[in-house]
Amino acid sequence: MLGSALRGGLLQRCSVLDLASQRIAALPAQRYALTMSRLLSTTQVDPNDRLSYWIDAVCDTYVQLDCDAPVDGGSIEGEIRLDTLSTLELSLVTASAQHVKRTPAKIARASEDYFLVSIQTAGQGTVLQDGRSALLRPGDFALYDSTRPYDLVFEGDFQQYVLMLPGPALRSQLRDTQTLTARPVSGRRGAGHLMIGMIQSLASDIDTLEPASAAAVAQSVEHILVAGLCSLRDQDPRSVSHLTAFHREQIKSFVRERLRDPQLGVAQIAAHLRTSPSTVHRVFAGEPCSITDWIWAQRLDGVKRDLSDPAFAARSVSELAFSWGFNDAAHFSRAFRARFGCTPSDLRAGAARPHHPER
């Protein structure tokens, strides 16, 4: 059974969510196009059906998973409150003890490429992946990757926020992500502390965000998450020299200025900096992706921001793509879906997560 404090909070949030849903339903749909909420709770079903309901709810909210109760024949009680914010999903999980597994068989069933971040707020949890184990106490968080097996172990009642974002989007900002999984980041200092505060504020105010603000906040959360994960690399032996870092920033600054130019490429960058294309590639070698891929990522982020902004609602997706330097609509659409996990039209409509036919 859930602890009395957690259960009381659960019931209180249910009533608040019901009222919020009624208010949202009465308002114009466009205001909430990029912020959608739903609640899944085992209190809605018969006690005998709660375990199977919970497994379905977890798979529907995240990726294909197995969930086991700590005792054979036992059940799981809990709720998931899910908010979708642009291409980022934020959920609050309040539940009883359980063991969650992402197995090779589940991975083979569905090509789901997401990073998830568990942010502990009550109780304890353990994230296991890539041969590492991260014990999370309230205020701590850890990253895990849906493309490889992982386990989440909760030996008692717990509560945590879970962030879920497309894999390609994070990999373009962090190299060697497999070295960062299942490593605890403290939320009591530094970037981790900033992220915890932002998540808590976001959770309380998410229903009031305008579409353009929602997209900006989602991107800010990603940036602070990256900063928190980078703190795990304080002793990285491959840290670049100050000179290389300076040249790299020169490259990025020039690219940002010319991002909308469809002719922008390594040759133009090299000519501007009076160096060779090979030097440009060498300076950028320590980044998570190549200079060409980085340019694409920046352009895709620009289109994503414009799609989220009501000021550009009258402009077609192709117009926005071409304004950011793309010259092939089909290629752009494929790249957008690969990076953000949805089509440009889906993002504009607010359906920021693709349909999973396996579910």
C-alpha cells in the first residue's frame, strides 16, 4: 500500500487535475497546443486488474517495459501525471514498490529512441544500465537510454519526476552518452540544483504557458540537463585547450550569423576564418557531432522554435524550413522527425510524440 502521505497527496492531485482538465477543455485549443496533460491512476480500475493496468500505463507513457511487484501475486498502486511540452515530456510518478525492466526483447519489439531522466522527490530508487548503478535519494537524478537494457528498482513507496526527450536531440549536444548513464547527479548544487528548481516550477505552472514560451522552456530544460551531465566529466582527459576552444567558438559564432544561408558549409567557414577545411574539421573533432551535422541541428532547432510560435502560424512548414537554409522539403522532414521524434506538422498541432502501433 502507498504511504499515507503519498496517498493523500495523490488523491489531492487527482481532484486538482480534474478541475484543471475541465478548465482546459473550456478554453481555445490553440493555447494548449504545445502543453497537454493526462492522468493515469490505478484507482480507476478494479484491484485485481491494477498490475496489468499499471504495466499498460507505463508502456503507454514511456517505452515498452516489464513491471514486477515485489511479491509474487502482489500488485502495484500508483499514478502517472503526464505533461507534454513541445518535444519534451515531463511526468510525475507516485507509486508503490516495483521492479521495472527494459529488456532486449522489448527493445527489439519497438524502435524507441529516447533518453529518460529520473529525478527523485520521495523515497529511493536505483537506476542500472551499462554496468553501473545509481542510487537516487530525494534531489538526485540520473540518465538512462531506451536503446539499451536498463532496470529501475524501487524497494518502497516513491515519487519522482521523469523527463523524456528524443535521443538524437541529446546526442547532438553530448558526446559519448553511454558513459553518462546510471550515474547520479546531485540536485543540491550546481547545474543539478538549477534543474531541480526549474522542473518543480515548470510542473506547477505548465498549464499556463503560452506555446512560444513552452518551446523556449523545453529547450532551457535540455540545456540545463546537459550542463548537469557535463559535471560528470570534470576529470575528462580529452578536455580541449583554450586555443582550440576559442577557434571552435569562432566557428560557431560565424555559423550562427549565417545559419539561414543555404550555401553555408565548411568551405565558406574556412574562407571566412582564413584557414583550411581540414583545420575546421579538426577543430570541431571533439564535439558530439560533425560541423555539418551541427549546422543541421541548429537549423532544425530554429524551425522548431518558429513552428511553436503563433506569430508564424500563417507560414507553411516548407516556408519556415527554406527560411532557415533548407532547400529540400522531403530531406528536411526526414531530418526533423529523426531529431525530434515527430513530424513538423505534428509539432505544430501539438502531437509531439509519434504513435506506437505496438501499443
